[in-house]
Amino acid sequence: MSKYQNLKQEVFAANLELVARKLVIYTWGNVSIIDRELGVVVIKPRGIEYHDLVAEDMSVTDLEGNIIEGDLLPSVDLEIHLAIYKQFPAIKAIAHTHSTYATAFAQARCDIPCLGTTHADHFYGVIPCTRQLTPEEVAGEYEKEIGNVVVETFLERKIDPMQVFGVNVAGHGPFTWGATAGLAVENSVILEELSKMALLTKQVNPNAPLLENYALDKHFLRKHGEGSYFYQSK
């Protein structure tokens, strides 16, 4: 048995969860996980439909994208994942989809605004949309440049990726992350629902305001802050 079997199983299950949550169709989307001690990334292989996959098919690479184990090529988005992992060591897993409502915001080149407390419970403010890549970036190392523009967005806008657990790549779609592959997928599910809520809210009232900062602080920090009290205490 492969020494990476547990990682493969976790990534495989998370990818199937994207399908179960109806966030991906056909070969769209992918999930990866990084094990920094082992120096590996495990990710869905490219171009294969989910119902044809088994856990053993997951691709194992090193942190430079070289294949360590597996007969299938890793997702074409691997370089995006690697750029994010290298910049933000707290991120342990990444999920990517082309879910409908989130991708609509990506195609509109708009942030997903924080309009209410449902959003504030999960993301600490707006979910950013990156700038569009330049022609030179698209013609060059395209996937790597997508990862770079995600990193650029968080650094330049001074957004903490452990408080805003996702991003929209302009014209492309959402990436989310978390401490496990399951949590990365959960954040994809939540991001899609928040996108739908935001769109509907703006249809009801195009001038709907952002949630007030004091309410944003209360809702996010009661769940994620040092003095959080949202969950059952032990």
C-alpha cells in the first residue's frame, strides 16, 4: 500500500463531495492537500470524470510539481495550488470549482460583498476578485500566473487568507481553502451559497449596504476569534 494512501483517500473523498454538492460537472474542478512534512501535494488527476476515479488515481507530486507517485498527470491547475501553498503556509488544502453563482461574480470581475451575518459567520468581509491577467501572463506560465495573481490580491489588499477562506479569479472562478480537504470543500459550498444570496439581495435592492463593521466583527469573531463561543465547549 502506498504511504500516501490516507492523503489520497482524503483528496478523493473531497473531490466526490464537490460532485455531491453539485458544485462541479464532468471534469470541472479539483481538490488538493499538502503535507509539508512529507513534502508532497496530492491532487485530482486532469481530464478524468469523477465517476471514473478511485482513490489510487490521485496524483502525488513534490512542491515543485514533479510527479512522485501515480500514472496519471496531475490537474492542470496544480501550479495555481502550488503558488498559494508556497505563499501561505497555514493553508493545508485547496478546492476549485466553477460553481454557477460564484463564477458569475468572477466573470463580472466583482468582489462578493458581505451584506449580512450569514456571510460574516464564515468570511471576514468581502471575498475578493483578482485583477484580470495580462496578455503576457496568459501567454506565459498561465496557471502559475493565476496562482501569483491570487497571492498578489491578498498581499496588496492586506487580506488574511485565514479570515477570508477564498477568492475569485477574474473571468475564471473560485478557489477556497482550509485546514483539511473537507473544510476546503465546505468553504466552496458556503461561498457558492453566499454568492447566490448576494446576487438575490442586489436584485431586491441594488443599493443594499455592506454589513456594518461592528456586526461583521461580532459574527466572525464569535465563531473564529480567540474568545469564540459559537460551538459546544468541551
